[in-house]
Amino acid sequence: WIRSHPGGEIHEDLELRTIGGGNRSIFATGEISVGETLISLPRALSVDGAHLPSSYQNSTNREPKHVSPWLRCLGAYYQAKGGDTSKKPYMDSLPKHYETVAISWQAEEIDVFLAGTSTQGGSGWHHDEELVRERYTTQIRPFLVHCKVLSPMETNVNDQLQLEIQEFLHASQCLSTRCFHLQANPEGAQQRQPNANDDTAHSSSTQYTGPFLLPWIDLLNHSIPHKCTRLQSNGDFFFMKAERAIATGQEILHSYGDDLTSAQCLQTFGFVEHDLLQQRARNESPDSSGRNDELNDAWTENLSSVLIDKNVILEACWDVIESDFPQRLKATMEEAEMEDETWTCIVDRTRSTSFLPDSIVIGSALEDEKGLLSDELVTLAVLPFLTKCAYREASRSMLGAEILEDFYLGNMVCKSLLKAIQVRLQQYLPISYDDTTHSNDQQLLQELLTVSKQVAANTSN
């Protein structure tokens, strides 16, 4: 089907194979040299929302309603599923089931295995039937009606609405797990030029860069350390070239995103990269020999950031102020004859922190001190300890980590952050699995990886 279109090309030494668990992937049947084209996909074969409006107006909207790129792609998906038969071979090939956490996992499974994590918090709305219904009827369906892929709904059609919602959730999983994005100005790639019939023609800043559903390309599996190609576009075609020599029998892999955290991979695609799981199960640090820099980068950069509620940090700071810690710290400093200044801190709950986000991100980039102590985190944790005069001056701007070089203030803030982290850790509950409660996540991960390996071996046999 792809080869039947002008410019459509798939390397003759590539084939689709079924692998463990009924999954599919692309493998090389012969040696492929660096620079050879693996696939050239005409833009006309992609399913994307570039041709759909970025805003619309109907009888219920007095003002034009903005449409996200994701919703435009969803509209294109419905068009390709319906009357647009030109994409039928591709649409018929799509999976019937997806393994995303938000929709495929039961709410009980999420609560057991992901308690306290951002993945648990980010998947909740899919299990709230009323919220899903409200979002679909007020945000999704009106646009699909505008695009003429659905008809206005009659009253008292709950059964029809329920079927539509199930189809919407299935389509959402498809877009979540299979869509691609392009950088707005990828280096070395030409950009598609707007034309008079393109709703993005009025402004290059609104140029459509995704999502795209890309036939055949979306069959490639993910790996950071073992990737051998990447997606490129010149406007008329999407293409992928071999970026290193590929041996016979090798799986063709590319990266879904080098900066994706494990939580994002799990929530979006339903998996965590196997190499990282193996390392963490064995409690291994990154390879200090430097032989695998890409995997080391994945280890240090792709750990999930943690969100701590702003009030948890403030309460921790106030608890420290009301404890005996300030007096003990002062006594220690006096005994050591330190010249650093000390002062009396008072709990003042009226101090405004409204200019700071409700949830503070503590980054996971282990080599990046800035990521661990962001300006937002430092500012929030410092403000409760400042004198009134210093507070009035500091509350006008963000504070950097260098302010913690003050011995007294730095110790007060660090004590508070440790208390806040203790509160956050209590939200990570022991995992109850197979009638056993596991307080040691690493041990359970080792057991699950062993079971997975045995299942894969039995399946191949």
C-alpha cells in the first residue's frame, strides 16, 4: 500500500515479525549500511489534523473556540475511520487493544502498584465516568460534529453516548501510544510551507508539527541505547535513514523521546524500558566505565520527578520553627564560634506564596543541582524563615540555591525539606501482590522480571 504511492519506499531488507506477547516489530533480513533509507512515507498517507481548523464556532459558542493539535488529530482519526477510505489499509491494521495505564489498568491495580506516584495521579480522570462523560460531551463531541464526522445528538440516547465514549477512549489510546511530533524547526530539515488552503497559513508560529499517525513507522519499538534511526521530514515526506550499520536479524529501534521519564513511558505507552528495569532490580548504578553513555544518561535523566504539595513544604517549615531545632542550631554555631548571623523565626501563616505553583517539582537530574533545587522550591522553603524586612524584599522575585550558603538559613531549609520528603514518602504504600505484601519494591521487581522472562521463554517454545 505504501509502495503503491509515488515516493513511497520501504527497504527491501526489512520485514514485520510477531514477537513475544503478540507484539510486532521490524527486523532486518540483510545488512543495511549507514545512510540507507529505511522508509519514505508520503505525507498524504499520514493521519493528522493539519487540514482541520484550529478554532471553530457553533450555536453554543459566542466566541471562537480554540482547538488543540491533539483534538485536530483526533478529528482526522475519526475521518479516516469513517468516510475517508484512502487510509483504510492503515486503519484496519491498527491494534484492537492498547496497554496504557490510564485506560487498560483497573483503578485497583493503579492504587496497588502506583500509590503516591505521579502516574497514579495523572490517570484518575479516565476512571471517573461522570468526568469522562462531561469532557466528551462538552469538549470533544462538539468539534467532531463541526467536522461532520458525528451528527448532532438527539435527547435520551444514553446507549449511543456510552458507545461513543468507549470509541473515544479507544481512539485516545491509539493517539497516545502511536503518535509522533516534529520539532518546530528541526536542524537540517525543510519546513512545510503554508498555503492559502491551510488554516495555519496566516502564521508560521502556528505551523502544525503534530501529532501524526504514521503508517509502518509506528511499528518501530523504543530503545534509547539501541536506537539506530530517527524520524525526519522535508514537508512532503516522512523518512528514516540508518544512522549506523544494521546487521542481519537486528531489530530496528528508535527513541520515542530521549528525555521521557519512566513514569511518562509507563503512563503513555504502558511500559518502562527493560534495560533500566534490569539495572534498578539489581540496584546497579550507571556504568562508570563510560562504555554506555546513552544508558547512563537515561539512568540519570529519565528518573521521574516528584511533586510535593506547596502546603506540605510550608507546614514542614512551620514545624521546624516551632521545634527546638533553631535553638539547638544556634547553640552549635555559638559553640563553634561561627560568625554567621542567626535570628528569631516566627510562624507567620499570612505570608503570601500565591505567586508560586500549588505543586512544587523536585527534579531527578542527578547531575544537575539546579534540577533538584529549583528556584520555586528554594523560594518557597526560604520565605517562612526570613525576617519581615527580608521577606518583603525577597517576595518580589525568585531566590536561587546560592542563598542556602548561609549556614543558619541553609540548615533550617534543609531540615524542613527532609520533613516534607518524609511526608511524601509515606504516600508510597507497600505493594500487595499475589496475596503477599511487599515493602521492598526492588525485590518485587526482581521477582516480576523473573516471571516475565519465564513467560517469554515458554511463549517462544
